[in-house]
Amino acid sequence: MATAADIWRAIQAHIAAGTPAAAGPLLHAYAATAPTDAGTCNAVVATFSHCGLAAESLPYAERTVALHPRNAIARSNLCELLRRAGRMDEAVDHGRHAVGLDPALATGHYHLGMACHETLRMDDAIAHLRQAVALDPAFAQAHFELAEALLLTGQFKEGWREYEWRYAMRHVKPLLPPDHALPAWDGSPLPDRTLLLVCDQGYGDVIQFCRYIEHLVAHCPHLVVAASPPVLPLVRQQSSRPRYFSHWQDAGHADCHIPLSSLPRIFNAGPGPIPLRIPYIRAEAAHAAAWRERLDQAAPNAPRRRIGVAWAGRPEHDNDARRSLTLAQLAPLAALPDTTLVSLQVGAAREQVRQYRGRAPLLDVGGLLTDYAETAAVMAGLDHVVCVDTSVAHLAGAMGVPASVLLPYAPDWRWMLGRADSPWYPSLRLYRQGQPCDWSGVVEAVATNLHARAASA
């Protein structure tokens, strides 16, 4: 019969082989037979998380705290797992216990700061995240979460500085591999040298920040830009002067580099100096006209008031469970009179269209949206867009298309707090959850506003 030590070695072998998820049954077996001292119990909880099985570790974290209520690491681990499970008030309570037991525990302040952030206790969140990086100055994840809290609350200068820690985080791949490392651009003019600009992070980030390219050209006339194929046509619209490539490896010689999402720091972005030349992305006219005709032919008798909808982001996104909803939850929009809905949804969530039974006709074009130029062409023929916090919101804002953006209780930093407008995108109106995970009031408010607009038109 295998001993606890044998099982532990088998778990470590799975981790070393790159198959950590397969260690789940072994971890449960080990937890049932292993010693119950605090160190072993905490190691079990940490290993579950390391194997991508954090949700399965919650009962063991609760057991560890019951056995060792004065162990700060156990309290801190439970704080984080409760946060992930959406049990926010309990998470904050255990986080406070953790830092009370050990004020020098950097991870305790980090986990408590995260829980405070998600409950919008922003002063507390920032204070604990500051303490985490003060205790451990190399704690990259804490620096990055501090950046997001600062940006959310409008503290841009410090926020952009902390945002630079994103590529120091363990789970984030370097922008350029070590054997192709280039010096980072410091923002000084480069009249005779070549700068490589790499469009990094998600597609929404690229759409949001590519507006800075025309400003960058004034400082660096010899600019090469690398952007992924789905967004490259949009990025090209920003200036005709750079050379554009779909892969940085094809860009040739460069003297230094910078990620696109570092440009707000370089140009000191805040509510005042954000470039607002809207639209800075346009659909190609003939392409947009072709899509209008296509929609007309697809539903010749449908109402001509067309509202685009996108209800879900990428499931891989860390916050997707809180930012996405289902098509069924958009039922108040489906009841709008004299309206045709146009689904801009892509990915697995598009399958929900099959179950649609709303009053308003629904045209599904998601399967034809091969890149963002295609999406822009469709969007140019819409009267309004309703979407969650995904790249569709950024595209609507960059094009100047009126849109209603549905935001979770604790939104992404770029939407800030306590406002219905966006300093980045004047055509957007923001609708915020009043309670965590409650979309009903948000969708009703959007539907009421759209109905009132139609009545007054």
C-alpha cells in the first residue's frame, strides 16, 4: 500500500512532467492520509493551486484554519480561495485575521488587498497592496495588482509606473525572448534610430492604446510595428509612416523596443491628456455598405433599428466569470419593439443563439467575423451596441459607435469608478452592477434607456 510519502512523490512527478492537473486524485488521497501539522496542510492547499485545482482545495483550506486558527499562512490561503469562490466578506475577514497574526506576511497583505479590491474597499486595497510590495519589493504580482487599483481610482502617474511590472510576473511570457532582447525605449526622441513597437496583451488593449501610434511617430520616425493579424488592419489606420508586420520576428533590425501598453506611461496618460481623436478606427466604406446590404437581405422584413449584442468574453480571462453573462440574461433587449438584434458574439458562447426565442429578430453574424476589420464593417451599420467588457466595447468606442457597456461590480481599471462615461471613449455609456453578480438591474436599465430613445426619435 502506498504511503503518504509515495503519493507525494507521485504528485511531484506529475508536476515535473508538466501534467499537474492529473495529480488531482493523488492530492485528495494525500490530503486524507498526510500529517495534519500546519506546514503540511498549507503545502497541500498550495499544491492544489499550483496544479490549477484551486477550487478543489477550498475544503482543505477551511480544515487547515479550523485545525490551526492562529496560522497566518492558512488564513491568507483561505482568504484567496474564498475570494475566487465569490465569498468576498468571508475572504476579507480571513485576510484581516492573517495580517493581524503576522503583519510582515507579504502574501497576506496581497490576498487581503485583492479581496478589498473586489469589494471596492479601494483605500484598504491600495494600502494593503502597498504594504505587500514594501515587505517584498520584488513581488511582481502585487505591484501589478497595485497598478490596477491605482488606475481604477484615477491615480494614473503611479499606476502606469506600477503597470510596468506586468512582464515580471511568473505566469507572463516575456515580450521578446531572452536571445532577442532589445533595450527598452525610455521615451526620448529617436530621430535616427529604429524603434520596435510590439502590440501586446489582449485585442481590447491593442484597440485602446493604438491611438498613441500617431503621437509616437513624431518622436520616432523610424518605427516598426508588430501586431497580431486579427487587429493589424486597425493598427495600420493610425499612421502610414511606420512599417507594419504581423510578427515581431519579421520586423528586421531595431535599436530598442517598447510594448504598446507602455505608451500611456510614456505620454503621461490621464483623464486630461488622453488623445480623443474619435473615430480613430473606421470601417472600409465599401465593406460596410456590403454588410448593410447583406443584413437587409438576411431579414428583409425586420425592423431597421439594429442593435449589436455581445454577452461574453474569452473564458480564459481571469475575470470572465464575473464580466460575462448569457444571451438569456439579455431578455429585456429581446423584448424591445421595432428592433433587430445582431449577434456579434464569437467563441463558444455563440452556441446560445440556437436557444434564442425573443420577440426581436436576431441575426447571427458571429461565425463570419474573421477579424476586427470585419467586425468594424458590421458595426458601422448598427444604431447601437450592447456588450460586456470585451474587445467589442473597445471597437465601438474607437469607431465612435454609440454603445452601452455592462460592467461587473468591480470593473476593470480602464472603466474607473462612479461614472457613466469613459474618458477613453466618449460614445460609450457605462452601466454598473449595483450588487456583485447581479445583472438583472443592469440589463433592465439599458433596455429602458434604449426604449426611451426610440420613443423620442
